[in-house]
Amino acid sequence: MSNVPYRIYLSEEEMPRQWYNLRADMKEQPDPYLHPATHQPVGPEDMLPIFCEELCAQEMNATDRYIDIPEEVRNFYKIFRPSPLCRAYNLERALDTPAKIYYKFEGNNTSGSHKLNS
């Protein structure tokens, strides 16, 4: 094991400015969402009753590896920071994996919601 600390705190300057879009790197794309009434693949317009326009566009995006995090969202993230990134050394050992496993504990978020920091 290396000497990576159990907890890593990011300064405001180190906080991510982009979300990583896993779909852009997938060799095989998942099946499309199906409309519950028509059973046909949904388009962004089908999601508008549930999500705002920007989220619909992000959800349908399978090509851009990185998506800029809007400044308003980044500013909101800062309110509930620092929430440390924790290294799961014991889980790594239990799984006998070479992977480095990290997690975030959002239970101290005073808003009562983990979604702000996801």
C-alpha cells in the first residue's frame, strides 16, 4: 500500500469544473430509455416534464467526455465543502483488488441531501 491518506480534502481551487460522462467512453452503449406509454426510445422532449432542458441534454449526451459544471452549481457545492474523499483501504484488501477505491461520506451535509455533492 502506498502512503495515500485516508481522507483527502480539496480546496475550492481544486474542486472539479467538469463532470465526467462515462457513456462517452463506453465501447457498448446501454439500451435507450423507453417511453412508458409508447415503448419507443425517448428523446429529450420526452424528459422535459421531469427534468430541466440542460439535464435532458446531459442525459442524452453519449459523445462528450466532459461536461462543464455550471458556475451556479459549483458555487452551491462550495457551501457544503469540505466533504472529504476517503480511501477504502480495508475494502480493497477484502476484495483483494489492485483497484483504488474511494468514497465520499455526505452524512454531515446540513441540508440533509447527499445529491448536492454527487
